[in-house]
Amino acid sequence: MEFWPEFLASSWGKEFVAGGLGGMAGVVGGHPFDTLRIRMQQPATACAAGGEVVGRRPTATALFRSIIRSEGPAALYRGMAAPFASVAFQNAMVFQVYAVLSRSFDSHNKNEPPSYRSVALAGFGTGALQSVLLSPVELVKIRLQLQMTGHRQSRGNSQGPLTIANTILKSEGLRGIYRGFLITILRDSPAHGVYFWTYEYTREKMHPRCRKNGDEKFGTMLFAGGLAGVASWVFCYPLDLVKSRLQAQSNPPRYNGIIDCFKKSVREEGYSVLWRGLGAAVTRAFVVNGAIFSAYELALRFLVNGSQRIRLEES
């Protein structure tokens, strides 16, 4: 008995593979926007390309041009190896867990799609579980994205994800590699509830009964996925800013936890700091999540139809 044919013949296998493909499509499409978001969220001394202290914080467009000019286009994809290496498994797990949880909450009615309540609860649980994997990956990604010419790289050559992870483990231990874990859960659990609810609600409104018959158009998948990403980011963005700052710091830490980071950030830069970089984040969110859901739905249908054709041919 071969593993892959049997695996892909199961609903678990189809959802797992489709989720992985969707995640990879999202990373490729959205990583440059993510790099802008991370840099804009940092204090002013860490924001400017080249590590120079600037009197006026650059806009997303100005920062984009500055990075291209001083570091080259490849800098926008710096740190992509960390999420890309794990995103297939991470996204596969997210969609798999979500599918299992949403079905389990509505186990009494298997002939109808899950209720919106079950969708939100399943998203909440999915967000909490995926934080275990996501928190260390995002920490390494953020450290990579903040390696800038004349700033952190002045201390040595640019480091790769494994080198950075190993350095953190040696200097700070397991606690260091999971810095920001609590706020990752606080960010991702409710945000994933909003995320999946928005997607399911939007696609159903745009294409009635598509949740049951799965016949919506590509544009519906793309728009509903993009809107779901935007809604979830707007909902959790202040927490994301605090998380990015906590995970960007090294020893000795500047912030002593979530509350201290929040207070210092607001005191030093005003309440507007909590929404800094939101434009880049929601632009990225629309592109990334439109790609994720479209790739997921199309891959899932291809796998389902393909397996059906194989079974017909075998019979």
C-alpha cells in the first residue's frame, strides 16, 4: 500500500495538501508588504533603512523606495525562508484543524455547512493551536527582516534563520525562542475567529448556497479571502504591533512584558503608534489571503475531482 495515494484519497489528506499550497501562495505574494509592516512598527531608530536616526518617520512608500535604493529588491524578501520553510505545514495544519473543529461543533447536521457560530469557534481554537508553531517562526522572521545595512549587519555578516534560531536558543534558551508566545495567542485566537467567519459569510452573500455546493467563481474566492484577511488584521493590529516589538528586542530587553511595551510605546509615540504600518498590513492581508483561499479552494477541488476520476477509472 503506497502512502500518498491513500493519503490524498482521504478528506484529511486533501485538506492538508490544499492548505499547504494556499499558504505557500500567500507567502510569495505578501512577504514584501510584511517586511514594510515589520520595519514601520519598530521605534524610529530601527525603522530607517541603514539604521540612521531620522527626524521624520518615512511613509510606507518612502520606506519601500529607500529599501530598494539602499539594499536592493532582495531585501524585501529577507526572512522569507523562515515562514516559507514551515508555512506549508503550518497552513495545512490550520485548515485541517479548522475543518475538523467546524465539523465537530455541528456534528448533528453533516448535510449542511457549519453554522457561523461553529465557524467562529473553530477559528478561535485554530488560532490558539497554531500559535505554538507560529510564535518561534515569526520571532526568527522578524529578526531577519530587521537586519539592515549599516544597522544590525554592521556587527557582522547577515545571518540565516537557522543561525539566528541557534543563537537565540544558546543565549536565551527555550524561553527566548518563545518570546511573544502569550501575545501571539491573544492576537491569533480571536483574529482567526473573525478571519474564517468573514470568509464564509462574505462568500455566501456574494454567491448564495456556495458553502454547500462549492460552485462560486474565482473572483468570489479572491475577494472573500482578501476581505477576511483585512478584517482579521484590523481587529488585532494593536496587539500585533506590541508582539513585533517584543519579538524584535534582544538581551537586555527594552520592554518587560506586554503591558510595559504598550505603555512605553504609547507614552513615547502617542496612541497612533498602535496603528502604524496598518496600510501596508491590510494591503498585504488582501493580497495574501485572497491568494491563500483561492489556492486552497482550487487545490481542494482539483484533488477531490482528481480522486473521483481515479476511482471511476479503477472501477
